[in-house]
Amino acid sequence: EISCIAMKERILDVQLTFYCLFSTGYNSKQRGDKAKEFAKKASKAKSGISQGRKFMEISTTLSDEVRTQAEEYITTIQGLLDAGDNTKAESTAKKLSKLLG
């Protein structure tokens, strides 16, 4: 036997499920996959910052212009990560890698 409160909670769960499915177009597994992808992009961007800083630290042939541009990219990436824009942060990290590579 289901209590009135339990039934209301179940209805709210169903409503939330339908809302998430129809508002995002994704089911729970797909939303989980998207969340993992989102986190992976942030990780790649943070890794790009670390690698860029390490490369600049050990490199003796980088021009001041390239170092300045790299620092601007790093600042941009950090700002994008802080704003939650992991996709742009990851693409900017790729630009940083190309600049230094």
C-alpha cells in the first residue's frame, strides 16, 4: 500500500523525469554522458594550462611575443573555466598547444 506522501513524491519524480527528457531532449543516461563529457573538457583545459606553463618554464627559445600570447590564452582559459564554459576553454587550450608546439 502506498501512502499519499509517497504517491505525491512518485508523481513529482515522474514529472521531473519527463521535464528533463523533454526540456533537454536527453534521457538520464545521455545526460550522464553529457556531464562526463563536460567534465572531460574541463580536465583537458586544465591539463593544457599545466602543460603550457611547464613548456614555457623549460623552453629557452620562445620569443617574448609568444610567451605573452600564451599567458593571454592561459588567462582566457581560466576565465572560461570559472564561467563554466568548458567547451571554449578546451578549444582555447588547443590553440595554446598549437602556439607552443
